[in-house]
Amino acid sequence: MVTRIDFVSLIKDHQSGVWRYLRILGCDATQADDLTQETFLAVLERPFEDHGPQAAAAYLRTVARNQFVSYLRRANRNVPLDQADQVKFDQIDHDWSRWASHDSGESYLSALQDCLKSLGERAKRAIDLKYRDEKSRSEIAADLEMTEDGAKNLMQRAKQSLRECVERKLDSKKP
């Protein structure tokens, strides 16, 4: 059954998922805040018929992605949005649908937090420096007293380990 949109419920149910999706696309926290708001304003201006929570979430991701692309173009980022970008966005959408669409990413976030605990201290420090403190590779290398290549390899191994751990945890929760 198709119903008209209840905007208050739509925002309450999907705001965190849209924000997290924008972060995965590459927005920093402030950009994600702004573009989440822009996404819901765009939907308010052009409402859609509600076909259920999953359809609404998919539609909101599409609007959010379009807001992100428009932002990049307005910012004159000289970022060519070509076939490779479409493939990247499609992969992100696929992964989001697989792991996060049913709960706006809550189970993914929980699994990631658990998996971070399993990292070694040096890898954990590198992840914190990169993603919490937004440090460059050279700054990470200096802080960890290693070469830039060493820092790059450490980060790659840590991210791969986290990816595999999160996937294992999420796969084990599937019915």
C-alpha cells in the first residue's frame, strides 16, 4: 500500500542513515550535516510516495548522493565525476544495502567498534591519527616513528583486518 509521507517520521527514521551514508561517500562531519539537511529539504520540496522503509531509505540515498555530487561541482573541486565515480558510488550503495540499510548502519558501527578493540596498539593509534585526528601519512609516520611506506602498509593491513572482522561479525548475525 502506498501512503503519503510523514516528514517528521521520515527524518526521525532515516536521518542517521543518510548522514552515515554521506560520510561513507567522503563527506566530513560538517559536510554530512549540511548535505543531510539539504537531502531532506529536497524531499520536502518534491515529496515522493512512501512504499515502505527500505524504498524510502534507497530513495533518500539517491537524493543524498545527488546532493553530494552537486556539492562537489559547486565547490569547483575539479573532480571529474565519470564512469569510475559511478562504479564507486554503485559499490558503496551495494555495500550499504548489504550491511547497513536495515538499521541505518547501527549494527555495522557496533561491529566496527568491537573490531577496533582487536587491533594492536600501533594499528589502533594509526587509525585514530588518520580518522579521528585527520593526520597525513607523513604525520602518522612521524608520530609512530616509522617510514611513510611503513605507515601506509600498517594502515592498509589495519583497514583490511577491520573490513574482514566487520564482515565476519555481520555475516554471523544474518538469519
